[in-house]
Amino acid sequence: MKAKAVIEAAGVSLRYPDGTLALNNIDLQIQQGELAFVTGPSGSGKTSLLKLLLGMEYPTSGYVEVLGQDMNLTQASAIRKLRRRIGPVFQEFKLLKGRTVLENVILGQRFLDVPQTQMKENSLDALKKVGLEHKALSLVENLSWGEHQRVAIARAVARKPLLILADEPTGNLDKENALKILDLLASFKDNKTSVLITTHATHLMKSEYTNMIIKIDQGALEWERIG
Ligand SMILES: Nc1ncnc2c1ncn2[C@@H]1O[C@H](COP(=O)(O)OP(=O)(O)OP(=O)(O)O)[C@@H](O)[C@H]1O
Ligand SMILES: [Mg+2]
């Protein structure tokens, strides 16, 4: 059976209102169950690519489809529906201070059509997967940075997404903890779930779980399948 395309982009450019061309005529296809690393220098367009896939930015030209949803001319309601299937791990989606770890993970599911008891169950399950079940009742401000990242991942995966988008999830972590985070994210890849991770840390990419490397340089994108 032919694998389903989770992401399809053809001839896509993204120009910000100030004229910056963040993505320049890119083509990309990612299939269900793939794990791709997006690498490239600072300012090359990695975050812009993820924002495009989340419907936070719109293509200036070209065609993008995410999980079967056409991202051009898309209505807000369709974008909201699409986002329910995506687990984002972005620096700007910070955890809420003054709330517990468990509350934060539950809040990540608030727009899903899931009963409260199920949300709690999904959350505890996700916290177990990231090894933080024992911190469920801790306030997020009392966590280490690495734990903070793991809670952000738990919040994303508790949504049971078909696509995990992680933007620099290893930033500010030492090598050992960065590897743990990448191993953890990779563990969520299965034949239904695809994972896209941006990283500067190319030396941490491991071929045993990556099957695709996407390189961006000044908005131009190249990709190759490996392994
Ligand atoms: N909202 C915006 N308005 C104008 N320009 C922007 C905006 N967001 C990003 N840019 C510019 O678009 C280009 C790509 O930025 P982007 O954030 O995608 O890079 P990046 O590869 O994620 O960089 P980093 O590794 O530093 O996170 C940069 O030149 C950046 O300054
Ligand atoms: Mg970035």
C-alpha cells in the first residue's frame, strides 16, 4: 500500500510583509510515519516552515497541504480542526506558570473533543512516557529546563497527534539531555505519526531513527531520504 503524504508542498514561497523572503520556492513531501530533521543556519527559514505547516503563516505563492488540508485560502475553522491533529512543541507556546505539570498537559487538549476524564488519562499516560509522572503535581516554574522540555512534549503527545512539529526542542540543553529529548521525540514516530524536528545540532542526528534530512539555506530547501 502506498504511504499517505502528510505534508505536500510544491513551489511554496513565504514572504513576510516587510519583504523578507523566508521560504523560496520549496518543494517537500513527507509521508506518514517518517521522522525528518530540519537543519540550517539561524535565519534560514526553519521556524517559518513549521509556522506554515501549522497555519500560523500563509504561503505567498505555491501549494501546501497538511494532513490532507489545503493550507491556501483556508478558513479559520478548518485550520483549528487541522491543529487538533498536530502536536506542536514550540518555544513560544510556553507552559503556564502557576499551574501544575498535569494542568498544563490537560490544557493542551482543551480544544479537542475529549471528555475531562479522558484528558486526564491521556495526560498521565503522556507524562509517564516522558518519565515525569512523579512531577504531575509540581508547579512548572519548579522544573529544570530539560524537564520543562519534556512537559512540552507530553503536552503535545497527549493530544495523540498525527504530526508532531518540534522547533529547536534541544536548544539550551547539554548533549546528554539533548540526546534524551531527541530519543524521546523519535519514540513517538510510528506508522501513523510523523515527526518533524528543527535543530542546529546536526551532530546529534541519528540515522537509526531519522529517515529524512531537510536542509534549508536562505529559504531554499533540499531534502534527502536516508537509510
Ligand atoms: N514575522 C516576521 N516578519 C518578518 N521577517 C521575519 C518574521 N519571522 C521571521 N522573519 C525572518 O525570516 C527569516 C527566516 O526566519 P526563521 O525564524 O524562519 O529562521 P530560523 O531558521 O528558524 O532561524 P533560527 O535558527 O535562528 O531559529 C529570517 O530572516 C527572519 O528574520
Ligand atoms: Mg527558528
